[in-house]
Amino acid sequence: MGLLLVTRFTLLEALRRRLFLAVVILSAIMLTVFAILLSVGMHFLVANNNSELSPQLFLLSGGIFIAVMVGWMVYLLSSLLTIVLTAGMISGEVEAGTFAVIVPKPLSRAEIVLGKWLGYALILGIYTTVLFLSFLAVIYWQSGYWPPEVLRALGILELETMTLLAITTLGSSLVPTIVNGAIALILFIAAPISSVVQFIVQAISQAQDQTMQNIAITISLVVPTDALWHGTSFYLLPSQNLFAILGVSTRTFNTPFTSAEPLTAAFLVWAVLYSLVLPLLAVLRFQRRDL
């Protein structure tokens, strides 16, 4: 009961904050502008189509690339919102003295931490889902392309958000709000570096370096966000049959920011455990924290 109560108050508190309201309004404006620009851009491209593809296939090919780009944008927006919104979920309340009043009540510390984590998970999950599907709906409206594995793409994108939330939850139980936000942001930015370096080394040497591959795997295990985005990008791609019709190779999407290969089941299990275990570690730390 206490868990649900804290979750409810967390939801209400987050919805009342001007930060979340501003993000929602700006996201709506961005979606509107995107729809207008995409409509104008698609009409221009079709009018100047010099390829051998029919107008319908030409629009589909453009929709594929735009869907991946939009997915990456949603990934960035939801991740940045996660960091900004949740960096002080525990430390901020401690610094404000709120927990000194709440903890003596018939609420366990575990209920407080898990309730706040669950509240933020619901908010971020709903925001990511609505934004992701809204952008894809605009792309489908203009180009006719809808990813065949959109639910899997959304699921992995949500899992990426939950892993980042797990990082900020644990960090908020250990360090002050500003420090936690800085650490989470640096980890989030640094995670793709290994992919970029590995891609450059492979492009230059025309071969995979085992040491670089091991380093990249280690970084992906410590900070799974970038690897999960690569998994999301794979499920935004069309079927092999459509690739063959368009005359596009799947290797085109093997870049530092996208992937033409799915994530392994073992890594997905790791990411799920990661997003659950870190909040539990935050609970253990909060049990011993002086308020």
C-alpha cells in the first residue's frame, strides 16, 4: 500500500513540475513542425525523383531512413528527460529535508525508493511510447512506411530508458543531485564512443580487432544504453524482401549509430536484470543513509 501511495505522489509531483510540462509542450510543437517539414520535403523529393524506383517505393525508401533517424531522436529526448527528471529523485528529497518528515511515518525506506522509481518509470514509459508512435504515425502518413517489428523496437527503446533510470536511481542514493546528473550524462555520452572507435578501426584495417571488440562488449555491459539503441534501430528496418526490392543492402545500416543485427537474448536478459538490480542496490544504500 505504501509503495502505491509513494508512486501516486511521485506521478502527481512530476506532472506538476514545469520541467515536464515544458518538455511535453515542446515535444508537441516539434512533432507539428516535423509533420509540416516532412510533408513539404516528401512532395519535393517525389517531384524531383530521378531514380528508377516508382514513387511509392521511393517514398518507402525515404520513410525507412527517416524512421531510423526519428527513432534516434526519440532515444535522445527520452534519455535526456530521464537524466534531468530523475537525477534528484532521492538525493534531492534528502537535501530538501522531505525524507526526514516522511520516513518516521508508516512507510519503509524500500517503499519510498521503489515507489519513486516506479512512478518515474511510468511517466517516462508513457512519454517515450506516445512520442515514438506519434512520430512513426507521421512518417507512415507521409511515406507509407511502418516498421514491421515496431513493438519490439518500442520494447527495447523502453528498456533503454529503464536502464538509464536505474543508473540515476542508484546514483541518487549515493551522491548529490548535480553530481548524479553529471555522471549519468557523461556515461550516456561516453557509451557510443566505443562503437565509433570500433567502426573506425574496422574501416581502416578491414578486419575486426578482438581487443576493441572486448572493450566494446565490456562498456555495453556497464552502460547498456547505446547497445540497446542499436537493437532498437534494427527493428525499425524493413523485411529482407523489401530491402531486396529497393536494392539496398542491410550493411548500409551497420554504422556507429545503427545496426543491421539484432541483440542477443543473453544481452537482453542482462539489460532487464540491470534495470531491476540497480534500484534494489539503491534501496540497500538508502537503508543506511543518514537523513
